[in-house]
Amino acid sequence: MVKLMKINFGKGDVSADTVLSPLESDVLSKLWESGEMTVRDIHRLLRGKCALTSVAVSLDRLFSKKLVSRKIVKGRGGIHYIYFARLNKAEFEKSIVSQAVDKLVERFGQSAVSYFNEKYKK
């Protein structure tokens, strides 16, 4: 049996590497653990793994991907964003698996369906 590291599904590939960068994954993990947080809070939890601006950019990208939401609060120094995850970890993982399976069925049709049926029948 040939082990595939990544299947090219064309535009919109679905794999762990293409869904989140390592920093985005770390940031999202911190949000799952702690709930609502500012950029500075997350940066502190990452203990200097990267620059504060890198955390801010990652959060903005996660917001663009609709994985986090944010609300504006006024505080010392002006306006700040408070970020929170839109999905819990289980919902996120289920979403990724669902997208991957849908792409496999779309790409390979009945062969993929037959494989899943045979592999996972009870």
C-alpha cells in the first residue's frame, strides 16, 4: 500500500499544513484553553516564541478565515480587540475532517465511498 503524505485536491487544498500555520495553530490553542484574550495576553502565554506583531497578524488571519471573532473594547492606551474562538477544538477538527472527506468523494467518487464503506463497516 502506498502511503500518501498529502493529496493535491486542487484549489482550496485541505490538510493540516494548509489550514493553519504553526503559529496560527498555537494561537488558536491558547484561545481554546483560555477563552477571550487580547493579542498581548496570547503573546505572554507563548513566552516569546515570536514577536507581538506576529501574534497580531496571525489573529487577523484567523479572523479572515472565520476561525476567531473579535470585539472592540476601550482600555488604557486606546481601543483593543478581544479575540475568541468561534468553534471549539472538536468542532474545528470535525469541520476539517468533513471538508477532507467531501474533497475525496468529489475527486474520487465511488472509489472513495467504497473504500470508506469497506474500511469502516462494523
